[in-house]
Amino acid sequence: MKDTQPAAPLAWTAEEVRQDSSWIQRLSETEVDGFRSALRHAAALGKPLLSMTQADFPLPAASREALDRAVATTQGRWGMCLLKGFPVDEWSEDETRTAYWGMSLHMGVGRTQNRASQVMNDVRDEGGDYKVKGGRGYNTSAGLDFHQDSCDVVGLLCRRTAKSGGTSKVISSIRLRDEVQRLRPDLIPVLQQPFFHSYQGTQDPSQPPFYRCPIFGSDPVHFAARTNRKNTDAAQRDFPEVPRLTPQQVEALDLLDELMPSPLLCYSMTLERGDLQLLNNYVTLHSRTPFEDFEAPDDKRHLLRLWLAIPSSQPLPAAFEEYYGDVRAGAVRGGVRGSAITSEFLAYEQRQAQALNMRLEPWRPKRLAADALA
């Protein structure tokens, strides 16, 4: 993949996004045919996903460049891209997994996403509970708090839509910061302080069950944000040893909760079959409305999620290192370690980092459980 360096992300409002559709891209028939042919090749090989290389999913130049453009768009003006037209109606569930994973080999390095250390998650209602200890949103039908995922770029490939609901909502975290600056400039330094957040059980066994990270980064050039009120509240609820939120911190979080869903900031989009939504997690936040599903299992809402570290990523503030592991631009970072990392994943990670010329340092916890509050 080309190491494209587009113009830096900028603040935006919902209305500005509605007026400019340059972040929406549609695959041409030639590009779609390239994904079809690459899938036929990969399916004939029958390799496990973690054993695949770019050569096992050989994309013609036009299809590869479509992915390059999409990833570059996430690092530019809007911090997001909607790439439309993947032929998921032609593919079985397994074929869609193989195709999506094959695409990812040309975009970045996949990151593990849960306590089972899985690299691809099914976003569908499996009866999970969202706002409970250890709860995650992807396996429920619940509406979600605004949050960022734990990677440079999160990709959602839509296989099937819900009977109703499940609308995707996105905001600019840069514009969110600007609104806080306009309304309550005294809370900006508060949001740049470390907050404690729960890992929701997704940490490596050597790590504490919580981590420290500011809501807003303080780098004047490369803005980054990280927030998920549910996980901040969970740290307060589940870990009495964690320092209590100060009144100012609570006030700042309450202000964010008020601003994020506002008509000024919040842009809503409905993902259709064959859509691939890509979001830059440092400059956007996202959520989802609750949804009602179909009864038949083969009709139920289903998206596939990848967390990617990408070659063109920005540097992160030093205060983000405890969570992301590596704050250097273009480094392999992010994800949640979980407790089931395999030798196959480690081999894939190293091979894929080399293929994309990305920095990769051997993983180690930035904070051990024994030193949780040191």
C-alpha cells in the first residue's frame, strides 16, 4: 500500500458533511471484478486467515488503488470514508470473511479486539448486554455511547441490515474539542488530564484491569481524542482503588455527553449491504442507534469489524502510550491484547508489518498489574 500523506483532518459539523460527499466513494465494475478474482484465488488456496499474505489475495492495480484512496481519505479532511459496492450478495459468510481479510492485507495490520484475542469480530446481536461489567456493544442490539475503537482505523463491512434501526452516528472529535473550548475553556485542561478507564476484561493477564488515558490529547499539531463514558464509569464502579473522578471531571464528561449527540455535531448514516465504513479513531467518534432484527437467522443484521494499524497513521501524544503501546507515526499499535494471543497471530503480525514497512516493537505491557497505580 502507498504511504499516502493527505491533508490533515479538520473540524466539521454535520451540515458540512451533508454538503460534501467527497468522503463517499463507489467502486467501479472494474474494481469490483478485481475483488471477485482475488477471492476466487484465495478460496482455491484455502489458507487460514492468519496464514494469508498479499500474494494470496492478488488485487489488480485498480482495486488496490481503491483501497489506498479509501484509507487515505480517513487520514484527510473528514477523517472517514464510506466505500460502497462490495458484492456481498454474491458471497457466502465465509467468502465475505476471506475477501474482507484479504482486503485488509493491502490496508494495514489487524489488531486483536476482545478477551478471546480475535482479529475479526461479528457485529450482530448475540444476546449480549451492553452496560454491565465486561459488556461490549458489538454483540448486542443496544444503542451505543459515542466512543472510539482501539486502533488507527476501524472498518465495518455490512453484509445485512436490520429490520429497523442500527443507524451509524459519527462526529468530529476536533469540532467537539472546539465546542468545549468555546463554551467552557476551563474544562480543556481537565480533559487533557489522565482519566481511568476499564479494559472491560480485555487486557492481557499481566496488565491491570484499567488504564490511564486523557480524553483529549494536548499535541498542538496532531489532535487525538479517546473517550467512552461507559468504560470510564465502569472503572469507578468496579475498582475502588481507582481515584474518584473530581467534580470538574464529571462536569467535563457531562458536557461531552450533551454535545456529542447534538444536531450541530452528529451526522447519521445508514449502512447498506456492500458498504465498507472506515473511521479514523483519533479524529472521529461514533455510536449506533438500537435496532430491531429480523426473525430468520439468515436475515439478521450482520457486519464484520476489523481494527487496523495503518502505515500512514499520525503520531500520538505520549500520554496515550499506556493504552496504545506505541505512539510513533506509522507504528503497529492498538487493539486489546486479550488472553489468547497465538504464535500464528504473532507470525502474521511480524510478516504483515514487514510487508507494509511499518514499525513493530515486541509487545510488552506498559504497566504491570502489580504497578497499577504507580
